[in-house]
Amino acid sequence: MKFLVVGGAGYIGSHMVKHLIAAGHEVVVADLVAPAPGVQWAKLDIADEAALDVLFGVCRFDAVFHFASFIQVGESVSAPGKYYQNNVAATLSLLQAMVNAGIKHLVFSSSAAVYGNPLYIPIDEAHAKGPINPYGLSKWMVEQILEDFDRAYGLKSVCLRYFNAAGADPEGQLGERHEPETHLIPLILQAAAGRREAVTVFGRDYDTPDGTCIRDYIHVADLATAHALAVDYLLAGGERTAFNLGNGHGFSVQQVIDIARAVTGRQIHVLDAPRRAGDPPRLVADAGKALSVLSWRPEFVSLEQIVRHAWHWELQYPWTTRQG
Ligand code: UFG
């Protein structure tokens, strides 16, 4: 098969590209940043529909994976226009170009953020949608747009609602690096590696056993597997749908720090700070639908293993400067 991976140079997209190439598919990455060496690269902004028309005129894709988005919840509150422009308007341009070219299959990176503050745990796909920030709303808007594009143009999509993507390529070639970094596990490991003075815990007064927030961490390689199954599902004639992707197990911020101490054998200094705005106390997935419909079986379900892979990547990352 021939696939376009939009955002294929990013954290999750790069793992997807590796997975697809290993499975024998032809892959082109659309990104403004260069993908891994040797990967075919269309350097373009998906907001540029004319550039996409040219690409789609040259390459006949069986499906598109769309990973490109801004992901910082806090920034989305202070700069909503940036999020709606990039995550919604640019996606609309991609969808229109797909319609122009007759490409009928899309796997879209959505988020647990579409649910907002959970009304019950674990969260299944039928849970009410109530995003509490522009980031989550941007993902939910695209999901709704996809419904209309299915109805009008027969564009079939699977929206994958990630919980907390974490870990790194088990073979050590790829890993997580955001600039600036806001995600818990890389921040903890940067503190363990001495690249940061400390990690800050945002709130110890939540209604959870140890008072810190609980999240469902899902290995990035297992996310890639789910995307591959999702595209198979679409190409086999599957209807538009959405799946939660998580392990169904919650770990608190303090538990993640404790596991990281055990995995790294390093000191990790911790500072306490007030709650971060917009953090729900507990987010845990019910991923039963992906398990039953896609036969998805996450492989790296232990948080220790997830952190070990991330640590392996952190240790080999060629940074010498201290950050933050
Ligand atoms: N946290 C800290 N200190 C930090 C960073 C995070 O205590 O320095 C805490 C947060 O308060 C949260 C947990 O660690 O309770 C995880 O935080 P992350 O920023 O790693 O992840 P989030 O749960 O906030 O966000 C993730 C994705 C978002 C997505 C969201 C909901 O990164 O893109 O899940 O789906 F919107």
C-alpha cells in the first residue's frame, strides 16, 4: 500500500512511519520538518491546498494518516487562534485536497481531550464530549467535520483518541522530544539525566489515593500498531468510527516518579506546585472497542517498560546542554 503520513517527523508520526515501512508499505511524509533519513519527504504545509493537489496528482495514496497538530493544552487557552488555524483550518484543507483527489481513507489523531472532565471512569467512546480547552475542542471539531465529509463525499475515517502517549521505539531509534517539553515522563527523565534541576508536581490535593493526577499511559509503539489495524479496517470497507487508545490502567504522577526512580537508579528532585489549570484528576480509557473491533492487543502494557524505553532514548539523545 502507499500511504501519506502527515506529521511523520513528529513523536508519534515517526514511530508510525517506521512501523509502516517495516510492514513493507510505501510511505511519503508530509511535514515541514525532515523525517528520518531515507524516508520520502514532501516538505509542505497542509494548509496549502494547492501544494497538496500537486502531491496527490503525482502520488496515488491508498490512505492518509494525519498526526500533525499543536498539542499544548495551556497554550491553546492563551492562543486559541493558532490552534483552530493549525488543527482545524489546515486539516480542512487536507480533507478538501483528499476529496479533490478521490482519496477515501483517513486515520486521524484525536485525543481523550474531546471528553473534557470525565463523568465516569473508565471512559468509553460513548462518553459525552465536552472539551474544556481549545485543543480538545479543535480535535472534536475535526471529528465532527469528518462526519460531514463521510456523508457528503464518502470519505471514511477512523478517529483514534489517544490517552497519554508515552515511551519510545523499543529498538531505540526514535523517541519523544517536544520543544518546549511539557509532558510528564520526558520531564521526569530529563531531571533524572541531569538536564533539569527537578520535576514539578502540579497538585497533590486531588481526590486520588496519593493526591496526584492519574493518567493512562500508552506506549507509542502500541499506538502505531493500532493505527495500522485502523487503516486495515478502513481498507476492508469499515465504516467511519472512533476508538479510545489506552491501557485501561491509571498511574498517578507520584507513581510515575517512583517507577522512574526505580528504572533509572538516579535521584529525581521533585518540586511541588499548585494544580495546572484544566487538568482532570483522573483519565483512564476503556479501550474495549479497539480490542474487539480491531483485535488490538497492546504489547508494552507495563509502565516500567514504557519508562525504560523512554529512558534508553533519553540517555542516547545527543544533548549536552542543560534545559529549563
Ligand atoms: N504533570 C506534572 N508536572 C509536569 C507535567 C505534567 O505534575 O511537569 C502532570 C499533569 O498535571 C498531569 C500528568 O502529569 O496530571 C500528565 O501530564 P502531561 O502533560 O504529560 O499529559 P496530559 O495528561 O496533560 O495531556 C495528555 C496529552 C494531551 C492531551 C491530554 C488529554 O499530552 O495532548 O493528554 O488527552 F490533550
